Amino acid sequence: MQNPISFHEHILEEKTLSPEVRTDIERILDDLLIAVKSIHNKLSRAGLIDIQGEAGSENASGDAVKKLDRIAHEAVVSTLHAGGCVGFMASEEEKEIIGGSSDGKYVVVFDPLDGSSNIDANVSVGTIFSIYKRKNEAENANEQVLRRGSEQIVAGYVIYGSSTMLVYTVGAGTHGFTLDPSLGEFYLSHPHIQTPVDGTVYSINEVYEPHFSGAMKAFLSEIKEHGRYTGRYIGSLVADVHRNLLYGGIYIYPDKPKAKLRLLYEGFPMGWIVEQAGGAASNGTQKILDMIPAELHQRTQLVIGSKNDVARYEELVKQEELGTINA
Ligand code: P6P
């Protein structure tokens, strides 16, 4: 690629952000990407250094913590603390909200390493994050962090796959950057990502089929009878959503038997990124970005991807509520 645009150059052109906010966001993302590069470096050598396997503890959601979960969490927290721009943080790996700089003007929430149960098998995993402006009037940590999804000012994920990519939005489209490991810099490789309005991939763990609602069963029957779709399920949210974002498709994590994905630091950032690429994200009945978490690690059903596929699922949910499909 001739003279690729670096992430730093790209964000300087983001007119959606005021010059002051843009400078701050560039600083926060610089700090975050330092952590990301250190995570990338460790993941690429995971089999050679003693960082695979479980850390022997559970996170706030009761998930077994992998050693790399903790390493990734500590890398993000330490770089954001050092930067001094962040007043409050929340991580999947920490039960409570983490205090930052007293004069930090931003809130950052993140899943430091999503899909980590796949790490030992060398499957793609990801770091997911959202940034909010600190509310001046509210000092209570919960009021600062438990915000409506539409209040995000930046959302992004990094996928550690065959290449390491950053995909992000500030509300002016969704853009992808690929890490050049030889230079340690992310370069624009996927400007203005537009996800197809009709998908060709469906991603759901069908082991839960006995618990699926009538609407879910009807939706999956339509998908399978249509002939346009194929089934792909990696079991790593960032990898499944990233593939569907580029190819067109729908990812569903159902609320029966039990919702698993966290609203604040998985549903909101992934939802905004996909919406900014022309897709949709809902909990089956309302837009994900219209929701407000009642508690830090609140779980949600997540239906995300191609606009028309999400709309069809929501239509079937309404029909089931009206009793017009077999439950
Ligand atoms: P299941 C990984 O643990 C994760 O949070 C997501 O990355 C992934 O999509 C989902 O859980 C997989 O869950 O129940 O299908 O194994």
C-alpha cells in the first residue's frame, strides 16, 4: 500500500470531535494501543512463555480467568493510569469501578481480552473498549460509568488474528487499521467499512437450541431454508462479529438459557461500531445503544450484524409476543 495513513494521522482528521477532545482522545488511544501492542507481543509467543492456562481465579461474572486475561487487564489499567486523562475505568476483570486521575475528563470501559477461553488453541481473540466524557455534575462512580450506550464518544476493538487490527468509530463511520509489527504502527487498511444489509453468515451456538424461543426457532428455520447463508461460530465475539461485519451476517447470543455477553463493555462498543458501518444491534426488542446498564456487569441478549437480518429477527419476536407464531 502506497503511503498508508497511520492511525495518528487519521484521528487528527476526525472532525466529529472538537480539537480539545480530539487531542485527549488521541492521548487515551495512544496509551491503550501501547497496552494492545504488549498484548499482541505476548499472544504471538503464548506457547513459548508461561502465560497460557488459567490464573486460578474467577472474574466478576464468575468466568474462569486465564493468565492472559489478567496480563491484558493490568496492561490496559496501567497505561491508562499513566496517561492521566481517565477519571474512571471499568473492566470485565474487576468487580468494581476503578478510580483514575482526579482531574481525568474521560471514562473508559473495556473487556481486556474477550474470547480468552480460546487462547490455548490459538484462536483469534480481542480487546474491546468504549470511551465516554466524564459527567461534570455527577461525582458518583456509578453515575459516571453506567451510561446509555448512545453516550459513547469512541468505541473500538482490536482483533488479534492472522493480523492484528484496530476497528473503531467516533461517530463518523467505522474504520479499520492493520498493525505493521515491523514498525509498531497501525495503518488505515479498511476505510469506511460498510456491512452488507443482507447477511450470508449466521453465528449462534446451537447447543442451546432446546431453550430457544419460538421466534429464534422460526428465524433460524428461515435462515437455513433460504439458501444464502452458511453457519460460522468461532466462540470469540470479536472474531465472529468482525467476520460478519466485513462479509455480512448476524451474530446472536440468546438470553435463553442465559444471557452471557455484558452490555457495557461488549454490547455497546460492538453495537456502535456495527451501526456506524450500516448494520444494527439490539437485544431482540430494543436498540442496544438505547439501553442503560443497571449494574456494571449486566448481561444482555445480543443480536448484531446485517440490518435486514436483525430487523427480521425483531419482527419475529414481535409476532411471538402477539401470538402469531408458534412459540
Ligand atoms: P459460548 C467468550 O467467552 C464469549 O464471551 C464471547 O467472546 C463468545 O462469543 C461467547 O462467550 C461464546 O460463548 O456459550 O458459545 O461458549
